[in-house]
Amino acid sequence: MYTAPLTIDFTSAPTDPIERLMWLSGAREAFEQQLQAEFQRCYFDARRTGRLDTALALGLHSRKRIMAYTRHENERRGRMLKWNDGH
């Protein structure tokens, strides 16, 4: 598992505590969206390359969540794939 520290630049965050809290909330939402999109792409690629069982075995997300990720990514790409993989 990847364990290198993640560096986040807070230099553009407001110094006022209330404004900073609002800024941090928006930053967290933006980060979560990007993280979810990356999980979606990774699970899709794992399924596309026949390694979905390995991805499922990692236990990072529920099977239902993983299948939703692969479905959404397939739809985002124009429903290019018909899986026929038993999942």
C-alpha cells in the first residue's frame, strides 16, 4: 500500500478562521471528487484487464461500490464495453 506523505498546499487558504473553515470544506469536497474519479478509473481498468477479482480482494470498497464505479466509468466513456465477465 502507498504510504508516502501527501503534501497539501494551504498557502492560498484564508487566515480568518471562519473563512478558512469554509475554504477547507470546499477543498475537502474537491479532493474527494478527484479521489473518487481516480478510484472509478482504476477499478474500470482492473475489470477491463481481467483483474477485478484481485481489486475486490483488496477490500478497499464494497463489491456494490466497485461495480457502480465500473458501470459509471463505462457510461462516462460511452458504454464501450459489454463485460461478459460474470460480475
